[in-house]
Amino acid sequence: MGSTPTPGGVNVVNLIDTLRYALSALRERRGRSILTILGIAVGSGLIISLVSLGEGINTVVTDRLMMLGANNIIVLPAQGSNIQFSDADVQKITRIPGVTVVAPFYLAVAEFQVGGTRVSGRVLGIDPMQLQIIFPGIKILEGDSPTPTSSTQIGVGYKVAFPPAAVTTSRLYVGQPLTIMASTAEGLKTTSFTVTGIYDKFGASVFFDADTAVVMPLPAARRLLGEMRYQAILVNTERVDLVEYIISELEGLYGRNVTVISPSTILSTVRSIIASFTIFLGIIASVSLFVAGLGIMNTMIMSVMERTREIGVLRSIGMTRRDVLFTFLFEAMLTGLIGGLIGVGVGVGLSLGFGNYAGNFFRFGPQFEPIPIRSVITPELLMGTLLFAVLVGSVSGLYPARRAALIDPVKALKTE
Amino acid sequence: MEPDNAFAIVLEDVWKIYRIGKTEYPALRGLTLMVRRGEMLSVMGPSGSGKSTLLHIAGTLDRPTRGRVILEGIDISGLDDSRLSEIRNRKIGFVFQAYNLINRLSALENVSLPLAVRGVPLPERRAAALEALRLVGLKDAARKRPLELSGGEQQRVAIARGLVGRPRILLADEPTGNLDSKNAMIIIDILRNINKTLGTTLVIVTHNPEVAERSDRIVRLRDGRVESEVTLHA
């Protein structure tokens, strides 16, 4: 109930009474209350599910890009350019200050003969000593890394050595030969190599899936592809904050002949796209919460009209205008709070379910596995949404509550 | 003239003029009325004579356009909403023709309401409400909702609500207007009893001569002024 104006003029508000009174009022108009609360629940549920999903996508993309190493830069021939990278380019790039390692590599689509079937994947020709730069932290599961100068030794990714049961039941062993078919400048070529090592599971980064790749030293790649020119050059920098400077140096060296890609610059672009997307979703969800707020306002205005006589009674037993204002404001706020609590619950459930569902469609390309998206539900998001729902409820209640407070008690008591 | 503190209610040259557009509708035209402490007064008169307006002004629900209102020795003319509300809560009880109970609340909760507004803790509030219900003979109906009760019973709950805060003044606006004569007599007996045992000043607006006969004094209004008065019991 309301408050007691004490002689000092301080109002002692009895919140529990007000709460019980508001609950009884909401119960009295049960159907309408449920619909109004539902509106708030949908709005806040949407905010939570959409924003947490956006955050989840952001996290996945960040993780995957970071697998490639934040301080790496990849230099590729630009589309339409006939530039071909040689060891001279490697020397040139090595001289740029801040560059620690320059690793030229070959990359080709290929098929591997495992057991009786062909498994498709990619061939990555690179100095095996420099593989850690592309796949930081990758480990050998069985055998050894191929010798950098060898033209026959290869290391195979986890899924090449252990293809999915649906493809074949056989597996590769260290020391076994592996036949690789690759499309080269000279057409489709079949060459045989020896497996010296099997890499442990690593996962897919944005550019390569390490698990479906075969890693071979540069001489071996030249033997397979019959190609002397490198397809791309990987540049490892001393620190992440040097990436931009080195990119500008590289562009100075090659101009429009090359395309320069770096995970950290891609990341900032991708992140800002995802952030705007998330904000966009959040705004849409917020609009629905605002609309639900209009629902509260509408319901409360009707309620005030229907309860005019009740307001007259409350005034006649000693409620001040402020008490009446507070009583109705509290009711609107409570509607927002209940709706918000339900919405938070539904939103969390929805974002978990939706995250798993969306995960099946979220992949970098057909050759990659779908990536499970984990919705990122932070306590800040939950609290913020709940507060927002309460705020929307309170603001929506302001006008009806003011109307209630300004009702003339004499007229109110005469209302039928 | 007796000193102010002998009177529960003093209305001095009270005017109430309602304005709708440019037209003025005077409800009270210089009405003067004094109600002694502990008196039971009936106010009669044709409709539109200003009976209800008088009651609303005496109950601080309405303000006079002009004139002075003194309740229990307090001049309420300059008081703000919160002070007036406090006076209503502590010194005045209302009983209406249409009972005006809140249907979603039990009889006990309805009766407790003025004490809840006053900030009285729940156990004390319940005890006082039960006592008030006992005074109107409805202690057993405490848990019932208004719509489960007869009209006469609802009005008794309303009287319990009016007296639960032990106000000095009880104002009743046609309290028997919706009731048959049997129930009307029950109500008037209860009111009379409260007036006598608790010493509560009682002002009843009524059309019912049987009700008026039971009071100490009858005042008749016409055109917003006291037309005549009869003292039945001194």
C-alpha cells in the first residue's frame, strides 16, 4: 500500500503492501495482464537471444581468425596480376624491419588415396619448420615432421590419416606411401609420397583446415606441382601492432600487384560488421520492447479508467496523490519486471537452442566442417535487459499513474 | 458562541461554485454549520441542495470555493494534499451509498486498508480489522470477498473500514440508500451504536426519515444553505 505522511513529512513506504496490492490488481485482470507481460517477455527475450547470438558469432570468428596468428600477414598475387613470387621476393620482404619469418608456400586442392577411396583436401607446401607460424601450436601425433629438404616426405592432417568412418574404415600409418592427385599447371598429376608424421587435431582456421591438409616440404611440393613460383608468402611480424606498418611497406613494394591479407586487419573489419549487425538486431529487439511498453501503457490507462472508483476509495481512506501515483507506477513496473524475468528465461533458452541450430549453417566454405556457435550470454546482458524491461514498464506507467493521481476523488466516487 | 474545540466540524460561510465553461453552478451558497463532538447529525434536503458537497468538503475530499472549514479544531483551508490525506486517514471515516468495497480483496483486507495506508504493521492491522468486523457483527465473514456478501453485509464491511482507524468523525453518504428497510435499520443501529459507545461524531446524509429520526439533530438544506433544523435529542 502507500505511505504514511509522518509529521516530519517523510513517507514511510510499505513496499510489501504495495507489491501485494499490485499483484492482486494484476490477478484481477488476469487475461489482460498475461498478454501485456507476454509482450515484455517477447521483447526482452529477443534482446537476449539476438545479442547473445551476435556475440557468439563474434567470438567464433575471432577465435578462428586468431588460429591463423594475429601477427601474420599473407601476401598473394592480386587477381589479374601475373606477378610470381620467387626467393628474391622472400629476401626482399625479410629486409622489412619488424619482419621475423618469411615463409613462402604452395597451396593446391588435391585428393589422397586412403585405403580404397579418395579423400579430398589440400596440399600445403611449406618449410615444415615454419608450419607453426600458420598453425600455432600444432602438434605431431605420430612419427616426425618431414625433413625441410626432402622431396618425398609428407606430414598428414588428422582427418587425412583418420578419415571419417562414413568415407573409409582404413587409416594411414607412419611409413606408408600416400598417392596424391593434384591439379597442376601441367594438368592432373598423380605422385606418391611417404608419410613420416601425422598431425594432431587442430581445427579449421579461416583459410585452411589443418586437419584435411597434407603438409609437404617445398621440394616435395615442387615435385608434385611442377611449379617453381610460390603461390603466396606468409610474413610473420614481431608484434601485432607492427602489422599495419608492414602491410603498408608491402604495398609500397608491390603496389596493386599483390593482395595483402592479415587476420588482425580482417578481424577488425569483420568485428565491426558483426558489431553493427548485433546492434541492429538489438535495436529491432528494443523496438519490440518499446512496443510492449505501449501495451503496458494501454493496459494501465484502461485499468485506471476501470478503477476510477477504487482510486476514489483509496483517496478517501487517506492515500495522497503521490501514494496513488506510486501504487499505479509500481503496478506498471511490476509488469515490466515479471515480463523481463520471463523474457530473460525464454531468451537464454532461445539463444542456446538457436545457437545450435544456426551452427549447422555457419561454415567458412563447403570444404569446412560446420562450426558450432555458442551464444555468449553475459551477466551484464541479463541484468541490462532486465533493467531495461523494468525501465520500459516504469516509463510506460508514468502517464497512466499520473492520470490516476490527478483524478478528482469526488468525481471518482460518483463513477458507476 | 462556544469555543471551537467543542465542535468536531465547523463550516463557516462555505461556498462551493462549480464552473463548466462560463456557466457557474453554485452547490453551496454561504453555508454555515457546526457539528458538536459526539453528535449524530442527519442532513436532509432535495437532490441538488448540496448535501453531498457538504459531506465531501467536511471530509476534505473537496475544497470550498470560499469560507472556512475547521475539523477537530484544525483549520484545513491552507493545507496541502498530503496533510489533508493524513487528516482523512486519521480523523475521518467514510461510508458510501454504493459501499465502494474493492471486490478483489477480502472483507478483512478491505477493512485493513486505511491502516495499511497509515503504515500499521500487518499483525496489528489484522487484529484491529477483526475487531472492527466484530463491531458490525461480521467477524465470521473476514475471509469472504464483497461479492459473496449481501448488500447489507457489504455496507457493514464498509462501516468497519470507516471505523477501523478509530476516526473522530464518520461521514455517511446515503448509507441505507441501496438497502431494504430491514437492512437499513440494522445499519442505522450499528451507526448509532458506534456513535454512542465510541463517541464518534456522525454525519449522515439521508433521504430516509426513519434514519433521520434516530439522530440527535436534523438539518435540512435547500439551494446550498441550511433551510431549517430540528433538535431531537439534546
